[in-house]
Amino acid sequence: MGIFLDKIVKPLLRSQKGNWISRINELTDSQLKIAHSGQTEEEKEADKITFANALDGFVDYVENYDSLLESVSQFYVKFDIKTAKPIHKIALKKPEMLSDKETLLFFDHTFLISQNIRRQHQAIPMNLLIYGALPLLASQGLFTSAIGMICFPDTREKGFQLWKYLYGSFPLCKKFKYKKHLPKEVVKLLEIGVFKK
């Protein structure tokens, strides 16, 4: 009964915004569960390397963002890429500037992108899918939770826990530099709430 109530009934009763807050918190919970799953030092180090790879994938995800949107426009007939591109451009740099309506559209579109990643749509660049859909979905999850912390303050508590853990993976990253690859508002939020700089 619990799964039926949590996955079917509650989403019907929540607003679209409430559903996105719930989804982002669940996503972050899943990431935290993986982050804290290692029992031995070797497992903990392997987890940090996995998250460092996901952060490096975050860079590739953002750098290929137009291709990801293009894959959505090819698969979903009702998707209007001309309307979507400006919203996503703002979200990548200044998510705090999105209106409430644009915010919900942005997150709805991220769901469509994740569906296309799962089906490995042909418009998604091969360099993104070379290791399979799951690593790319992990990178997208980090991206989504980071933007979510700006757009939905109710996701910050869990987001801070995740980024506190991710901070330990930063030295293992080959590409990801948080000040360069995260929107400035996310950087400010993390430096106050997590990194204490």
C-alpha cells in the first residue's frame, strides 16, 4: 500500500512544483545512498572515483546540451525547441532568473532528456553514450539537483549533504571545476552552505 500511496496517489494531490521538489529530493536521496554505501576503504574510494567520473560527465552533459535538446525535438512532436532553447540557456547560467512557469518547463524538459538518454536516442552524441546510459544519467542527476537547489529551496538541505560528499571527489576530477561549470548562483550557495568559503 505504501508504494501505491507514495508513487500514485500523492503525486496526484501535489502541485507540479511539489512533484518536482519531491522528485529532486528522491533523486538526491538515491545519490546519497550510493555515496554512503561503501563499507571498506577500497569501496569508499571507488565510490569517490565514480562520483568524480559523474562530475566529469556533468561537463560533457552541459557542453553537449544543444544536442540533447535536439534529440528531444526529434522524438517528441509537441516539444518546441525554439521556445525551449532560451529557457535552457538561462537555466545553465542563471537559473534564478527563470519565472515559475519557465522553471517547471525546464524540469519537464530534463525529464524528456532523461527518457531519450535511457533509449539512447541517435541524436545524442556518441561521446556522451560511449560508456552507456547509466553514467550519463548519473551526471544528469547531479546537474538536475544542482539547478533544483536554486529553483526549489526545499531541496537545499539534501543538496547540501550531497555536495558536501561530492567536495571530496573534486580532486579526482579530470574536467570538472565547480566555479567554472556550475551556475554562479549555485557556486555562491555551495560556498556559503557547504564549503564555508
